Amino acid sequence: MEIKDELEIVKKDEMDEKFQDALNEALTLFEIEEIIQVGILKLEDKTRLPSKGMSEHENSQEFSYVIEGEVIIGTESGEKRVKQGELLYNEPGTRHYTRNDKSKPAKVLWFLSPPM
């Protein structure tokens, strides 16, 4: 989404639609060149992203806030469970995946700085 005004709001009904678009796929909501990228992810139950291998944001600080449900973040050194209401920090270059082992979807709000 291109930022047009100094205050941009994504309304609740728009967010509900966007979470459908973000089903098992990271979706960027905002990106400010060379500063930050903000997005969402809705991960279905019993799903892993990426399905095989790892993701890596070589030069980006990553923060993920679990809005609903819980996810497991796996790295080469192990796994961490992140529950609703918790915030995760992931260092640049950390290879990782996100997995939902629960029987209901999880919703995640994520931030990358600088953007990928």
C-alpha cells in the first residue's frame, strides 16, 4: 500500500479482507523506502511457512506480534513458541520458519527494518 497522506488508516473491515489475502503468505501493508516494511500473515492450522527450508532477511531487523493464536518460530538453533499478545525479535540474517501446530489459524503482524 502506497502511503499518500501523513496519516494512513486501514479500517477493520479492510484488515479482515487483507488477512484473507495473507492466508499462508506474508502480505505487505505499508513500505516506507529504506525505513520499514509492515505486513501481516494468517497461518492456517497445521501449516508451515515456508513449507520447506528457511526464510532469511539478511539485512533486516524483524519484529513479529501475534494478534491471534500462537506460532512456533524455528531457527537453526531451535524453536520458540510465540503466543497471542507476545512480540518476537529476530536478528538480521537469522534463518527461520513459522509454523502453526494448533487447530485454528494464527494472525501475525510483522515489521522489517529496513525493508527487504
